[in-house]
Amino acid sequence: MKLLNKNLSLKLDIIVTLLNGIAVIGGVFVLNGLIARLHGLDVLGEFLLIKRTLSSSMGILLIGMNIGLPNYLSRKFEDSYGDNAFVLFFIVTIPLTILLITGVIWFNIRGFYSNYFWYYFLFSFGISAQFMTYALYRGYMNMVGANIFQFIGTAIIPIIVFSLVTTIYNGLFWVGFTATSVMIFSFLLRNRGIHFGRISLKHSKRLIVYGIERIPSFISQFVLLAGVPIFIAQTVNFESVAYFNSSLSLVRLALLIINPLGMVLLPRIANMIAGKSLGDVQSLLKILLTAGIVFSLLGTIYIFLFAPIILEFWLGEVSDVGVLILRFSILALPFYTFAGLTRSPIDAVSERGYNSLVYGLGAVTMVVVYLIGKQLQYDLLSLALFSFLVSHIVTGLASAFFVQKLYQHRILDLKLLRDIASTSTGMILIHYLVFLTAIPEPVQFVLTSTIYLCVGIFLFRYVNSGWLAQLKVKIYA
């Protein structure tokens, strides 16, 4: 229990969250591969559609408490925020969840059926409980506890359940039931129960207002993350949905960067700004955002080059359509990463809903591009992928505008552009030199990956100037 509630340094918080991110992503890979092999790509596509639709709605169902609770709780560690959030969770989230699922079924979205209504409800409620528990531990800066429960809810419980059940709906039921039980118990354990005498109208109002101002952002993120899978499910097939959502999981590898930094930084930046330390925040952001841009771009190139073998190894089968979906989707990774990294700093420095504008602009762009392309009778799958990419480009650029406006932070300079150009060219050159050899493709994959890793370690160890040297100073501090 002491370990779950332990406060660590910024460096250790980032390391713990990074390791957990790797574990969670690994768990998601195992889960997707497990379902694909045991039940087929169509079933995987249906499951991922349900999961993506519901998980993308969490900000709305929780009226932003997943952001508001850690923001306010971290400032003075006032216990009453946990009590107020818990009560609001039951008063607000339950009816909103019922309304959401009713609406999805009413609009006759393929993949949701009325006779499984309460399966969807329980699954969604389990995800909501996990988000709330994560927010509470994060607000107290107990990142060990936050990450442990996130890993349990996202990876451990689903993997165990889907290795035992015979149908997707039994899986939804048992994942939802188990996650709800574990997460509510964990919340009450950290909050030391619920003290109704500490329920405050003032604190409840703060949480509600803070969340409502960000509802447009949550709606927009729902469109950005769930819109394309829904479009594809209605117009193509669940196999394409499986490929796209699996590709989106690779795009969300950015969470390996975003989670350790964004989740740790929101409460800490809010705390630093309250202490009038804006200069320190500006310096920290410059280093971290630069690192995020470079690493996400390198990840994009890596996945783009090895798309066929990644899909074959992961899902057990690959098609030309699957490779096309992955390669097109992964181009959004740098913009998705940048928008994710700047989200917490933007929320921390201002209570205005700037992120609502950022993600709202992206969502509107996606819908407009899709509708125009559909009117012009373009191929629907290609159109959905193109609208996904363009919308994330717009989101990334809008995030850059606001972070520069709020922090006077200049994003790009000639040295950074030089580093991006040289490392990208080096990666592509190494790939094609190895590709020219006659060795089998799996061996090419392993060899090239090993070369990338060795070069990366060498550069990290011996470069002593520029943003990489500054990043090492922060890491080793």
C-alpha cells in the first residue's frame, strides 16, 4: 500500500510511467494478436470498434473529471476533491453512459446491437472506473499506483478474460465486471473511503465547470479517434476496421512519450506555475517537445518501412489493403504526438478550453474532408484514411500555435530541422542498403533494427551538444 501511495521525483515518475507505457502497449499487442488468432480479424475488428468508440467517449462521460481531478487535487492535495469526484461519477457518468449507448444503437451503427446493451454498459463503466482511479492517484502524484492500475485494467484483465471466453460479448461482460470491481475498490482505498461531510458544492462546481469547458475537446477527440473506424465499419468491413484500429494502436505508440510526460507534467506544471516558475516550465517544454518531434518522426519512418512484416508478425496475416492502411495511418504519428505532448501544458497554464479549439478544428476538418470526398465519389476507404491524416496535421499545427502563444515557445529552428533531415536520411539509407542483400526479410528486419538501436545508443551516449545533451541533463538530474 505504501508503494502505491509513494511520491517520487520527476525523473522517477517519468521512468515509471515510461516502463508502464511499454508494458501497456505490449499488453495491447498481445491482446489484439490473441483475439485475431483465436477468433479471426472480423471479431477483432468488432471488438476494437466497440472499445475505441467507448474509450474515446471517456472525457464526455466523466465530464472532464479525468483531467479536472488531478489538476485541482495536485495543487493543495485537498482530499475533498476525491469525495466530490466519486459522487459525481455515479450521479453523472451512469446516465451519460446509458444515453451514449442508446444513441449509438439508435443510429444503427454496425457493431452495436440492442440485445447486448448492458454488456456495452458494463464494459464502458469499467473503463470509466479505470480512468477515475488513474486520475485520483495521478492527482496525488502517486504515479506508481496510477500506472499499476492502468496496466491491470488495460492489459492484464482483458488478456486473462479473452483467453478464457468463447464470445466477444462474454468478454465485454467479464472485463467490465472485473475492472469496475477492482478500480472502485482501488479508488476507495486511496481516498480512504468516502466522507460525505467533505462534499462541497464549491469543489463540485469547479470540477464540473472545468470539465464542461473541455467537453468540445472531448467530443472532437471522439470524432478523431472513433470517427474513421465507424465510417469504415459502415462502408467496408470489420477486417479493414481491425487493420485500421491496429494501425491506430501503433500511432498511439506515441503514448510511450505522451504518458510519461503529459500525465506527470500536468499536476507538476500546475504546481510550478502556482509557484511563479514560468521560466523553468518554458525551458523544460522546449527540450521535451523537441525530443517528442524527433523520436515520433523516427518511429514513423521505422513503421512505414517495415509495415508488412509488422502486421504479419502481429496479427498472423497481412494483405495489401492492411499495409496501405498502416502506412497511411502512421503518417499522422508526429502530429498526434505533438498535440498530445502540448495538451497538458496548455491545460495547466490556462483554465480556458484552448484544447477544445485545437481538437475541434481537427474534428471539423475530418468531417468536412470526408463529406466533400464522398460527394465527389472517391473510394471510401482511401477517403477515410486521408481525412484522418489531414485532421491530425491540422490538430498538430493548432497545438503549435497555442503553445507558442501561451509559453512564447518557438517550436522549430534550423538546428532541429538539420537533425531531423540527417537522422531520417540515415534511417532510410540503412534500410535500403540492407534491403539490397539476399538475406530473408525477417533477418533483414532484425538486422536493420539492431543497427538502428546501436546507432541510437551511440548518439545518445556521445553527443554532448544541442537538445539531446540538454535532454540527458534533465534525465540524469
